[in-house]
Amino acid sequence: MVWTSHPVKQITGTLRAPGDKSCSHRALILGGLAKGTSEISGLLEGEDVLNTGRVMAALGADVERLGEGAWRVTGVGEGGLRSPSVDLDFGNSGTGSRLMLGVVAGYPVEARFIGDESLSGRPMGRVLDPLTEMGARYDASEGKRLPLTLQGRSDLSAISYEPPHASAQVKSCILFAGLNAEGETQVREPRITRDHSERMLRGFGAEVKSQRDGAANIVSIHGGQSLAAQETMVPGDPSSAAFLAAAAMISPRGGVVVEGMMSNETRDGFYRAAALMGAHVGAEDVGSAAGERLIDMSFESADLKGAEIPVDLVPSMIDEFPILAVLAAFATGTTVVKGAAELRVKESDRIKAVVAMLRVNGVEVEETEDGFIVQGCSGAVPGGGLAETHHDHRIAMSARVMGTASQKPVSIDDAAMIATSYPDFMEHMRVLGADFQQGAS
Ligand code: S3P
């Protein structure tokens, strides 16, 4: 169904950040493996995370919702996972499916992994290859894609692996398999990626070693460790908050505070890039949760300037390029994104989708192999276009934010998939003053 975001004069208010998606998946997974009963608060109840909860239940964990964001998970503990009697359906979620391939690989369990059209088109070889090296077997659709059946085993061998892509999903998959492998499993990532698996594994009592070597990061885990149930409070999601932040920055009168956000250098690239472009970003420490620092962040209208985004920032803002492109469209001057070829295999080909979203709304943009170049409109983004979302929640949210400050309204072909990661997005944006209407403008 088509939705339209109409320009508004101001975006203001204070909101609590929704629970972090990456941490929510991991809290359900580790709670489901641990011995005993874990309590989780602040869980993101997006479709992707709910699917991970259903999958853990199908594999033998007891997963129960107590109230809004409050969940109780009794893990399988030493008894281990059981073969599910149903297909494991991950919907739209690359994270859920890739992390769970690593988990299932370490148990003598056979499971069929399925997902929606977008997920069934995404590459799984990046995790199936190392898991095969460890001893797991699979039968996959063409191009090592879903649907696929994985045969795990209780005697996986540890490996030392250097992923060809900077990917937290690949790292986490191997670490989760390594938890049940014989010996020490090591992942050597060329550039550090989000480290929530390492932090949360430690929180559940496992020993995980991390060592930095320049930009590189070496993580190792011994097999045969058991996890103990935990109380986990999920911190706020910096990737979801980026949409609220950008809406404030491009608004003629913007002033937004987002409370309870996770502050982690493997996730804050968008905020550092926005600061490079001239945004004023305030941060105040407010404690910690799930082994992560928490901050309240404030954002306001800004005279943004185009910038060359440092390649070093790419892994820490890998999900934020669609919304960064919106900032670039409003900025004065040229913004260059490169070294981001991974965007081609996200929920959509995000380089193509971003370029099309900007172009149809009158912004000059060039597609490159590993990024894009945007000629900023100095605040005057024409708008008036219908952006194709390609089942991609972050394209849909970015286009909606763009429409809050463009000259003419911006439409999207579908908004339903926003519920995979940020079910309260529409309500939150309306609280801040956005005007979203059903139908074309
Ligand atoms: C995630 C890792 C990233 C990111 C995704 C969440 C995670 O994917 O894009 O939204 O929770 O581990 P890659 O590992 O493919 O970069």
C-alpha cells in the first residue's frame, strides 16, 4: 500500500530509543541455549526478533512473553537443542538466519531454514563455507541460498577463519558454532564489526578473548563452555534512532532527544559521519545495560555540508547508508560513499535502491560499484517521487524521513516491512510532528 510523507515545519520532542535489534536476537538465542531461566526487558518486538524467538522455541527452548518488551526464556541447557518438527522461518532476517545456522551446526540436529523472498535471495555461502570446514553439512538452494537444510553435529572441529567481508553476522555465526566445537575457534576480522555477540557471551558466563591489531580484531572462543541464565536489559538501538536524528537535522526547526541509546564504537559511525557533515550531536552518559554504555543523545537542525565518508567508518554504520544518503541530499556540496559494496547484499541492493530513491525525488546522484556520490540540494530537496522499497525497511524509513523536509511530499510503495525492525516508527515520527498519510499525494 502506498504511503506519503508530507513536509512539516518542525520535528521536535523526546523519545526512548526502541530496543536494539542485534542485541535482541542475541538475548533470545543465548537465553535459549543457557541453563536456567533468563529474563529479558526492553526486547525489540519487531518481526525479525519475534521469528528468532519462535525458532528457539521450535528447537526446544521455552519462550514466553510477559508484557511489553518483557520476555522469559528457559534455555535447553545441557540437554541441547532438539530437531524441530517444523521449518525454521526467519522471515526477512539475515541476522536471525545466519546466527542460528552457527548455533544449529554445533548440535546433532537437522533443520530446514526458510525465509521471505528478500532473504531467499541473500548469500548464505559466507556462513555455510566456514561451517562446512568445521564439519556441518547442508543441502541448499542454488547459489547457497535459502531454503536450505542444515545437518549439525556434536563434534564440530574448531577453525581459525578470516572472513573475506567485514561482517558481524559471519563472526557471530562462527563464534556460536565454536561454543560447541572441539578446541579453540578463532575469527580474525580485517576491520572490527559490531561486538555484541562477544559482550553478551561474556555476560552469559562464557570466556571470549578479543584482541585488537590495528584496525583488525581477533576473537577466540573455546568449545565446550556452558552458558548460565541471565537478566538482560536490551539497550536502545542506534540504527533505529538514526532516522529520528536525521529527521531533526534536516528539519527547518528540529530538536530531538533520544533516550537510552547504546553507545558502542562499533555502531556509531553514522553519528560520527553526521558530525563530519556539520551536525551538532549531544550525548550524555546515563548508565549501562547488557554490557553496553547507555547515553541520551540530542539532535537539532543543521546546515549540513557534503563530505567524503571515511572508509574506516563503513562497518560501524553499515545499516545507516540509506539515511546518510538523505542527509547528503539536504547538504550543500558533494557526499562520496565508497568501500561499501556489502550494501549490495542487504535486504535489498541498497546502492541501487538508495540511488533510485534520491533520483526519483529530484536529487542528482551517481551509482558506483561500491557506493554512491550525491550532489546535495542545499536544503531544497525537490521530492514529489514514489520510492520503491524492495521489501527493505531502511529504504522505506529513509524515504519517509526525506519527505518530512522536502519541497513536495515523498511517497513509498509499501510500509509494512518497517515492522521487521522498528514497529513503532510511524507512531514515534508522528509524536515528533511528521505527517504520514495513506495513498499517493
Ligand atoms: C548485524 C550485522 C550486520 C547488519 C545487520 C545486523 C548483526 O550485517 O547489517 O543489520 O546483528 O550481526 P553483516 O554482518 O552482514 O554486515
